Amino acid sequence: MEDVSGRIEQLRKELHQHNYNYYVLNQPTISDYEFDQMMHELEDLERQHPEYADPNSPTQRVGSDLNQSFKQVPHKYPMLSLANTYNEDEIRDFYERVSNGLAGEDFEIVAEMKYDGLSISLTYVDGELTQAVTRGDGVVGDDVTANVRTIRSIPLKLKEGSGYPNEFEIRGEILMPWTSFEALNAEREAKEEPLFANPRNAASGTLKSQKSELVAARKLDAFLYYLIVPEGATMQASSSGGMADLFGMTSEQAFVNEYHYEGLMKAKEWGFKISDGMKKCKSIDDIMDFINYWDKERKNLPVATDGVVLKVNSLRQQRHLGYTAKSPRWAIAYKFKAERECTRLNEVTYQVGRTGAITPVANMDPVQLAGTMVKRASLHNADVINELDLYIGDMVYVEKGGEIIPKVVGVNKDKREPGMQKVEFITHCPECGAPLVRYEGEAAHYCPNETGCPPQIKGRIEHYISRKAMNIDSLGPETVDDFYQRGLIHDIADLYQLTIAQVAGFNKNRVVSATKAVEAIKNSVNVPFERVVFAIGIRFVGETTAKLLARKFKTMEALRHATLEQLLDVDGVGQVIAESVIRYFADEKNQIIIERLAAAGVQMQMSEEELAGHTDKLAGQSIVISGVFQHHSRDEYKAMIEKNGGKNVGSISAKTSFVLAGDNMGPAKLEKAQKLGVKIVNEDEFLQMLA
Ligand code: IVH
């Protein structure tokens, strides 16, 4: 037995090393064949000896096709974003703010690439990956550990003897390299599946997939750029040695804890993929040289980048500079200028979205733009078309910034010829022919034929089954389209009448998935009422508004009979939403759908448990939570505020009713509250208010 466990250990160690050589260093030292041989031997041994299983074994990178739904995990340190700059002047301003903030002290700025993927936070304990969490809303994210384990350039185990801290977090960007992106889209095109607009969307769609097997197949990559070593973490002895300083700390330790750049260089030794293109800058000129160099050179990088990030190197100075409400004062992003090309506009076509919103699309002569061929661009709405003063045949400027779809930003009017036709926005829906309408204050035109226009019908069903609505996760847009094409469903209530035989289409091979789908639909009748209010898809009623409406009216029947005044009385509901609710329930087709949903058993009122504990004690109040609390967590306080009819808001303004303040409330917030005369309420006082 000794032998087996020893061999397993040895194979794992070697495979981790070869993985690293291949995916991080891009310098394999053995052939793929030899690698596969070792992997097979390890897989066999692990199969025969399940007692030695380890989630961080190199064999685990292949993923599983188990369905997992993600757990939400709070971030230990919030994941903030960066303020953006677009030109040299704004960089100078940043540089000056830093310099002033540090009272003229010397400082270094680290310039590095801004990767265009999705951010991830990785936790390592005793050299092993224990958790990977997406940014989410910055405060809580999705636990995607199983998926992240399949990304070959993310070490599952750090290098022995490399001196890593016993516990730390490291953040970075998950990316889909251009080559994988293009291959994936080619494959999807062949299967007539919708294409991903850019590598960022593809990476994000992949990482959020429920199947880690699929994640493994899609070949993601990751660059790490931010190390957080908590105070008090101890370092694993480093075999490379190091001079003990006066405090008994090795020089490496001091670097890890004191400087951003040096910390990342250490992380590189532990096994992480860290960009080679980082530079310590001593002046604005250094920074501009870096930016100008990478603005061109980035086109040769294997992954997408959209700018440069500038960070103060010293962590002490970072702490001194601190944070604004949204981003650090010690860092800033510079966004590369979008690439622009000129090409001919041939036609304007119109797409009908799920909500009936009409999007005009420019169809142009194909032009090479930022690495891809572009022939279509969004024109957003009628106002944009009018402002551009577009004619068919115009030479138009197209830009592709960080955004998904290229856009038309201008017209070269010198190239205009007589007799060309002005672009006039359509008056009728291209899908169903209904006359279009434009709602007060809305930029978009809408097709009002909600119940008869195919993309809207499908869109509403897709919305109904989506995660934040009824969460019927065994159905997706493709199944909805399929059911609709086959004439099985025309509205959301039809879902509850589907039979296994219909769904399977009398095809034996589809019985298992059909059973699963029908089961999932049946189970959705337990979804709480407030999500039902969101799911039925009343135009302009989002998740939050749905909650407010559900809590105020408590039953669908009451909501259906609500008057304009009663609706307007709900905090957060204005004229547009109130009218939309009335319009929805006035439509007889919707009334029938609601009745059919009720007959299927869908929740049409708040449950006893939901009603219990709900009060109006904080009705109409906007409350900011700040600081650290003793009795309850921030999330618990947030829930209490909502349960008692209040609204939790992010930042202090004159409209804030009060600040619920714990210990260490930020000085900037305190000052702002005082300046605006906003009341500060401590934890005990708050609990008293609700008692
Ligand atoms: S540092 C507190 N460095 O850009 C500082 N971010 O809005 C944390 N990003 O959410 C971010 N490359 O997803 C940093 N070299 C880099 C980056 C980078 C890309 C992303 C990151 C962040 C966003 C900033």
C-alpha cells in the first residue's frame, strides 16, 4: 500500500510540474504522449484506490458533468473596480493626486496590462487551492471552484519550498485565448448555435456553465494581478533561503507584504501565471512609454486586453491613499482608444427583442476592425439614427471599444452623393406587422403586440424560466425555441401542460431529458410569490420592483385590482411602472394566463412564513449600512431592512433617511453624513427601532 500512495504522490507532483511547464511557462519538457501516459497511470491508480482521492489531483482537471448550482460566497475583502481614464491628461491628474496624497514622498507606479476577461478571487490554504469565487456584485460572488480547477494555468497545488504564505487570496482575470475563442465560434457556427460576441462573453459563459466538463474542454487561461496576504499569515520556509532582517523576517516575506510588484514576482515563483509585461515606472514619461508600446504590441498577445492598469507599488502608500466608495485611490485604469474604420452603409435592418424593443442594425461592407471582420453594427434607436443623419450609401465610421457590438459613431458627409435615400425609422414591427409605439421617456420603439409577436412570446417564456425568475434550469433558450417551433407552447402557462411524450416527441432517446424537464416545470410551482411577480414579465417590473409589489399587495388578486394611486404609493414605483402594471392586468389574455398558472398550482400569494416578520416599520426609508457589526452580519441587516419595508442603498445622499453604522465606519462616509445632516444610528438603536 505504501508503494501505491507513494507512486500516486509522485505522479501527482510530476504532473503538476508538467502542467506548469506547459500552461504557465509555455515550455513543455516532455511529449504530450508521455504526459498522457502518466495521467492514465494516475487515473488507474486513483480508480483502484478511492481512499487516496484528492480534489486537487491533476486528474481532476478533466471536470465532471454533474449539475451544480453555484453557492454564493461573501468576499472577505470586497472586489472593487477601477476608475477609468482615457488620455494623458487624466493620467497626469491621477499622478498628481497620488503625489499630493503622499505629501510629495517618492513613489513607484507599476504599469501592467488590463486583461479583458472576468475577475476571479482564488484562496489558497497551505499551498492548495480551496476556493474560487467570481466578482459577483463585489460583495458576494458565485463559488465556481469546481470549474476553476479545470483551468490548467491555475495551480491546484503550489510549488513545495517556494515560500508561499500559509493562507492568502490572489485575484486575477480568467480569459479565453483568441485561438480557443475562434475555434469555439467556428464550432458553434457549424452547429448553427449563436456565436459569442467576444472572448470575455465566451469566458464568462463558460465559467458559469453548470458542467465543469464543458469548462475543461473550452480551454480557459488566467493571469493573476493582485495578491492579498492577510496580516499574521506565516510563510512556508523557502528553500532558496533569504537574509533574516532585524525583525526575524526573511527578505522575501518583507517584499510579499510590502510591495505589489515584488509580491507578484514571488507569486510567480509559487506557480502562478503572472504577466511578463509589468513595469515599475518612476515618471509620467515611463508610464506613457509603456502605454504607447502596448497599444500596438497587444495585438500580438494571445488574450484580449483593453487597457493598462496603473498601481502604486508600495502597499504602505496604498493604505495611506485608501479608497473612495467604489475604487482604490492608489490605482487607475487607462483604456485604449477604440479602433475606428470607415465603410459603406448598405441597409438598415431591425431586430425585435424579447421585450418588444426594436433595435436598428446597420448592415455595411465588411471591414477589418480590431482583429475581426465587421459587417453589422448597432444603431441603438431612432434618436441615434436622426442624430447621425444617416443616408443609405453613406460612408460611416464604425468603432469597436470594449463593448460587445461595434457601433456607428459618425458619417463622412463629404462622401455623400446626390439622390441617396435618408434612413427613416420603421413604423411597423418587422416580425408581426403591428404598428410600433414609443412610451413616454423611453428611447426605444416597441412592438406592443406582446402576445402575438414570436420573438416576444419566446422571450417571455425564456424570462419566465430564467434563474432569477422561476429557475427552471433544465430548460434553456434552445428548448424554448424548439417547443415553440413544434407548436407545444405559446405562453408561459402552456409549460404546465407539457407531457413527457410531447416533449420527447415520441423519441425514446429523449425520454430521460423530457422527464427531467417536465419534473422541473412541475417543481417550479413552489417558487415564492415575489419571484412569480417578477417571472410573469410585466414590462418595466424588475426583480426589486417585483419584491416591493409582492410585499405591498401580498396576493396576485390584490395586485391585479390595484389602482394607479395604490401602485404609485409603493416606494420605488413611478408613473411608467404603475401604468405598465395596470396595462398588464387590463389585458384579458394576461388574466387568462394568470388563472391558468394559478390552476397549475403556481404561488399566487405570499406564504405564511414570508408574511411572518414583515412590517412597515421602515417603509419609505432609504438606509445606508456602513462599518463592522457585533450582533448580525451586513447581509442580515440588509435582509432586516427589506423585511421591514425599508430600502438598503449604497451611498449617502440628501435622500438617505439614516446610516446604520457599525464600528470603523469610513471617515469619508461619516463626514458626508454629517455634512448632509443625515442621522447616524448604531446597531443597538436600530434593533430597538425594530423591536
Ligand atoms: S486590479 C483593487 N489589475 O479590471 C484593484 N484589475 O475595473 C483590483 N482587470 O475588476 C483590480 N486587468 O476585473 C487589476 N492588471 C489588472 C487588471 C484588472 C484587468 C479588471 C478587473 C477589475 C477591472 C477594473
